[in-house]
Amino acid sequence: MRANRSFLAPKAPRTVDLAHFGRVRVAPRACPLCGKDNEAVPPSPYSDGAWSIKDCPDCGFTYIDAAPHYAAQVAQVSWERTTKVEEQRRAEIRPISYKLSKRMRFRLHLLPRRTMEGYIAARVAGGNVVDLGCGEGAALLRLSEAYTPYGIEISSQLAAAADRLFRLRGGSAVNAPSLEGLRRFPAAYFAAATLRSYLEHEQNPLPVLKEVQRVLASGGFAVVKVPNYGSLNRRVLGKRWCGFRYPDHLNYFTPDSLRAMAAKAGFVTRFGLTGALPTSDNMWAVLSKPNP
């Protein structure tokens, strides 16, 4: 690996002034997939304000080149706060389609939907399961009592709520960034992991995937749902595409780049017949840890 490549921030942290959040400390980022420092690469047209989206010229990965510090994610740019700002932004840039989409959300319940618990139950009969970005813990509690729920959550309030629920089932929730939280568990501790709408938010996605691989038992797997940057919708809608969230979505995966990052972490990736359709704004993948 060349000397200018690193999966750590290439420069010292800095602060940016954000209209809705005040002064926020951010950490510059090299390419999360190959480690190249792309500071000199021109920003993508999809960039927004303080947030520069870069297309890595070496590996093709697309990402925001600076991320709010984990401490800022807990307070200033927490999910609860950024969601409100994001809803306002979307209402402004596509007022008609955004209102129509909200009114038509009932359509999501007309047909069977993919769920994390469905993927888990279809592949393993029970065991320890960890949810990264578990929130209040509701998703894992939909699994039967054959599964012991664990979670990692950066929000102190949400982690405490999940921990109370998980302990009733013999598990627990860790209040920490995912990389730190995963390191608290022994190797081969989990039968499965769930990363639903999580990996696009993670400042250090490759190191996290490597830790997920470590804590999974041989033959274990992780279920990943992320926005599909390769979708036709993104090409048609451009900056108005629903997959852009500033600064929440730090990583923009295509099927190829998700497969490449998962392979670097030691996984075999399968999308199935419909997991990565170009007509869908989201991808679903199963990342399997090979047996020795």
C-alpha cells in the first residue's frame, strides 16, 4: 500500500459552520474502500454545502470526504435532529413528489416486505444475534426466543432503552460507536448480524465489517441493507434522489463496491435474484463468513 493511503483521517480534525447545527467538529476521510487521499479530486455535482462527495479515481467508491466526530453525532447531528432537517430539505427540492410519497406510504404494506428478522429466521434456527445501530431494539425483538438479542447504538438514550429490553431475553446493548462496541465481544460469538440502513452512515465501514467478520462464528452471516447508488432513480433524479442525506449518508454503495468492501473484510456476498435490482433505491445483501 502506498504511503499516502490510510484508513485514518489524512489531516487534523476541523470545524464547519452548519446552519441548523452550529459549529461541528469533522474528521477528513480518505477513500473508505482503498484508502486513497482524494483531497485534490474535484467534488461531485452531488455535493452539498460543507459536504463534498468524492468519486475515488482509483477504485470508484463514492463517499463524503469528511464526517462529524462521533461525539457530534450523539449531540449536534444526532439522527433525531438531522431527520427533521432532511425532511425540510426534501420538501424544498421536490415539493410535489415528496408530499405525494409521504401520502402514499400505505402502499409499502400492501405486499410482503423484506425484513431483517425474515433473513435471519430463514438461515439460522437460533443463537446470538447483534444489530448495529439497534435503536430502541424493536427489530430484534421480533425474532423468537430461540435468538438472544444484542445491539450496539451510539445514542445513549436509545441504547439504554434497547439494553432494558434485550436483558429480558438474556442479551444486552452497548452504548458506543460500532467499531468500539464490537471489540467488546469475543471472536465467533454471534450466529448472525444485522446492518439495516446502517453501513451508509458509518465513518469507518471497512474496519467495522472486519470486526463483524471476527465476531461471527464460521458459517455465520451479516444481513446488509443500504441505498443503491447504482439505481436508475439516482441517474434520473440526480441530486433530488432519496438516497442523498447530508451528512448522515457518508458512503454510497453500488452492488460492485459493496461486494468489493465485503471481500476485503473476508465475506462472500450474495444479493439473490432481487437484492440489487437497478430499479430499486435499496440493496439487500447477505455477507457470509466462509467455513474454515
